[in-house]
Amino acid sequence: MSGKEMKKTSDELFILDGRPSLGQTVPLALQHVVAMIVGCVTPAIIVAGVAGLSEQDSIFLCSHRCIVRDQLDSGHR
């Protein structure tokens, strides 16, 4: 792949109606999913640690945090 072709391919990521390749899209999509999970679960882990909850209660809090967040987000669509 020449430098010009590579530049054109990477530019597709930043164009509003661009069509990036599947090889570029999949890692970015996975990164987005991981960021959403970490952003949802981390506050629950911190609260569980500060509150001194058991491991079972911490898991319960984290899983329900994700369910509640999903329900709240779906209500805004």
C-alpha cells in the first residue's frame, strides 16, 4: 500500500460520511465497548469498596449498576 493510499484510508475515520475499513472499525468499536463498561462499573466498585461491602454484594451492585444505566439510557432515545 502506498503512502497516498494509506493516508486516504486513515482519513476515512475523520470524514463525517467516510467509510473506514472493517479492520479500522472493529478495534475502535471494541475500544468503545470497553470504555462504556469501565465507565459504568468503576463507580460501583469504588462505592462498594468505601462502603465495605462483601464480594457478593459488590458483584450485585456492579451488575445492577449496568442494568439501571441501560434502562436510563434507553429512556432517552
